[in-house]
Amino acid sequence: MEFQFTEEQLMIQRAARDFAQNECLPGVIERDEQQKFPKEQIEQLADLGFMGMMVDPQYGGAGMDTVSYVLAMEEISKIDASTSVCMSVNNSLVCWGLDKYGTEEQKQKYLTPLAKGKKDGELYIGAFLLSEPEAGSDATSQRTTAEDCGDYYLLNGTKNWITNGNSASVYLVMAQTDASKGSHGINTLIVEKKWPGIVVGAKENKLGIRGSDTHSILFNDVKVPKENRIGDDGFGFTFAMKTLAGGRIGIASQALGIAGGAYELSLKYSKERKAFGTEIMNHQAIQFKLSDMATRIEAARLLCLRAAWEKDEGKDFTLSSSMAKLYAAETAMWVATEAVQIHGGYGYVKEYHVERLMRDAKITQIYEGTSEVQKIVIGRAILK
Ligand code: CAA
């Protein structure tokens, strides 16, 4: 067993750290306040090859491994989780699934520009449309329908909480074709946002990751050609679950980064801030908090890297990705809350960043499977 990164992985980590410091940090507070989508940052990430990190270069990707993806996600999330969620969704929920299960034509037409993050010089990213008003954790209860009409599907229904909802050009939409078959009657369709019958709802006014672009999407008799179905008829739910297992590595890394960002700020503050005649780092109450933060973050990092390694090795990573997501998300929420406590009154105001990290941490316990859903997945795996 080796606990060492390759030169290439370290280079990617450094590039992501520099990018986060130089391009994400300026204006991050304002973007959060104004709920401004980080378009410039995403375009720069596309130029760095970070929007299709794990895709084969023949389809526009950077051909990197999942470990590199974890390192990049962690560094960017330390500073700006609104930017990193957009990156995570495009990489793991959109590009990975198309790369693994798409046809050659789908890869040429959709994956190649999505992995580049640009088409004709313009931003070109994707979104993953599984959640519905009444199907969140209970994802098999899809109400959106894809009626089989011969050479096309007729799509009707509403999707909720869609990351990249307005900025995406391509949607991967899960919809029920044959309700009598339950989860085996669901298909995943590649849908272009510009097609007639699609309405993008208002941007959600969220607690955290306020820069990210979250919308409802409504489909009203949208015609989707049959060749835009991913996999065989009825493969849509399996596609969603397999893709989400990879997505959970991305969100686990995002949570890891949020925790790391809050910890680094707390460490710095503890060395500067004085109370009772000495820097607060000299008080055992603060030392114990920092020790617990550092230990939990290290454990979360090892779980993330383990899941990434299993994925790169072609092993089944469903269990390890759920464990990483569960532990990293809980760690992020705990560490960010303690970071606010260490900062005292300063932690409660925007300039010190930790209150934003605390708000951003919360969503990692909810999206791409709540902490409770991860426990279902873990429970089923260890009890079978
Ligand atoms: N791989 C392959 N197949 C799988 C699978 C996997 N990982 N997980 C389940 N399946 C299969 C099952 O084997 C089953 O098939 P059979 O009937 O042939 O056995 C079928 O799919 C249905 O599975 P379950 O019976 O296990 O379904 P369930 O109703 O009990 O639900 C669940 C399981 C784990 C709770 C699932 O519904 C789930 O993961 N829910 C959470 C959904 C989620 O993560 N949503 C996030 C939305 S996306 C998002 O947040 C993106 C964003 O914008 C940031």
C-alpha cells in the first residue's frame, strides 16, 4: 500500500489550489450574496480541462484519474463550493455516464463538447434531472413520463432542484415509460435545453451554494428522438444509480474541501486572535477543537481517496462512495460549525468566510443522496 500521489496528481492539486486562490476567492462573498452564477470561473475551469477530467481525450476530456478529480474538487471547494458543484455535476453525473454508457454517436455529438465545457467558444455544460417534487430520496417514484411514440419519446413532467438548470445546454432526464415495470420502466434521455416545450423555472433562493444555478425544469410535450435514449429500454434507473455512485465521490470531495477550508481559516485565526493574554491556540478548548477537526478531515480524505482508487481500478465502488459521502458530509457540517464557534462573533459575519462555509456544508448532507440514503445503501451492502 502506498500513501503517495504521483507527480501528475500533485501538479493537478497545485493547479486547482492556484485557481481557487486567484480566480475563485476574489468576489466569492459578493457572488454568494447576489446569487451570481460563476460563469467566468466555469469557463476558466473548462480551459484547464477540469470540466471533463476523467473523459478520454478522444472525446474532449483530459484523461485524468478519479484521484486527481478528488484532489481538484477538494481544493476548489475550500474556497468556492458554488463553483465546485457545477464542476462535479458536469464531470460525474453527466460526462461519466455518457462516456460509460453512451453510443458512439452520443459521445461524438454530446460528450465531446460537454467534456470540453465549451462549444463554438461558448459555455456548454450539462445537468442531471432525477429529482421531482414528489421523488427526492424515493427516486423510483418518477412521475415524469416518456411516452413511447415509435421513433421518438414524448416527455412530460416537472423536475426539481436541478443544479446547472439554467446554464446547462444538455439535460440527462430520467422518466417513466412503463409504470407497470416500476424502476425497470424508467429511461434516461438526452434532451437539449433549446428544444420546444421546455420551461426553466425561477432560480431557487437557497441557504448555501447560492451562486450555483438551481431551478425547476418543466417539460410539456417535448419530442425526444429515440437515438437519444441512453442504454437499452428500461435501463434509466440503473443508469441513474450507477452514475450517482460516482457523483457521490464528487460531493464527498466537495464536503472534504469545505471542511478543509473552514479548518485552515480556524487554524490561522487561532494563531492571530488573542484572549486572556495569549493567542487562542494556546487554550486547550481551542486545541481540542482543532485536533478533532484535523483528525476527522484526514479520515474523510482517506475515504474519498479509497473510493476514487476503487473506481480507477474498475472495482465496485458503490459502498465506498456512499461511506465517503456520508462521512465527509457529516464532517463538513461539524467542522464548519466549530469553525464559526472558534471565530466567535467574527465567525458570524460574512468577511471571515466561515459562515458561508457552514451554510454551504449543509447541502452536502442532502444532495446526491441524503446522509440517510447513504446509510440505506451502506446497510444493504454490508447486510447482503
Ligand atoms: N447499481 C445498479 N442497480 C441498482 C443500484 C446500483 N447502485 N441501486 C439500485 N439498483 C437497482 C436495484 O437492484 C433494483 O433493481 P431490481 O428490482 O432488479 O432488484 C432497482 O435499481 C431499484 O432499486 P431499489 O429497490 O433498491 O430502490 P429503492 O426504491 O429501495 O431506492 C435508494 C433505493 C438507494 C433509496 C435510491 O432510490 C436512491 O439512491 N435515492 C436517492 C436519490 C438521489 O441520490 N438523488 C439525488 C438527486 S441528483 C442530485 O442531487 C444532483 C445535483 O443536482 C447535485
